[in-house]
Amino acid sequence: MIYESRVYRCVPGRLPALLKRFETITLKMFEKHGIRQAGFFTTLVGASNQELTYFLAWESLAERERKWTAFASDPDWLAAKAETEADGQIVDTITNQLLTPTAFSAVK
């Protein structure tokens, strides 16, 4: 398995809009494209409390490329994203890493 860590730092005050979009739109789009989530987290203590961190689980880099590309170019997603940003940008920056579990990891 490959895990992808994604951290979205929001425009100040826009974290509630991002959480709502994930809960009501994005997760349904992930399901449509067969994208498996492995957890979502907000920052309790850290550099910013305007962050959403989440993990995705992939069988391979090829699976990630195929499914992420399909999701990112889906006209329904693009329309929903534009609609949810009609009153302003939500996400300021996105960082991501692709991770592989160690031999001793509880997550495989």
C-alpha cells in the first residue's frame, strides 16, 4: 500500500467551508472514483488551526494517477468546486507526500 498525506491550509476563516465541502461533496466524488480515505484530521495544536490533514490509501502509483486524474478532471467536481468558491477562495496552500509503511508499522 501507498498512503498519501495531504495538508490543506485554508484562507483564514475558511476552514468550516472546506470541512463542509468534504463532508457533503468531495467524499461522494471520491467514492464515485474509487478513492479510499484513511482518515481526516483538523489541527488541534500546531503551526495553524486552519488546516485539514487527510490520508488516502492507494494500491500503487498507477492507481493513484488514474483515479486522481479522473477525479480532478470530473466536470461534476469542477462545477461543485467553483460553486463552493463563489464567495472566495477556500484553500491557500496544499502539500502532499506519498508514503510507504515500514515493516513495523501498524498500518500496512
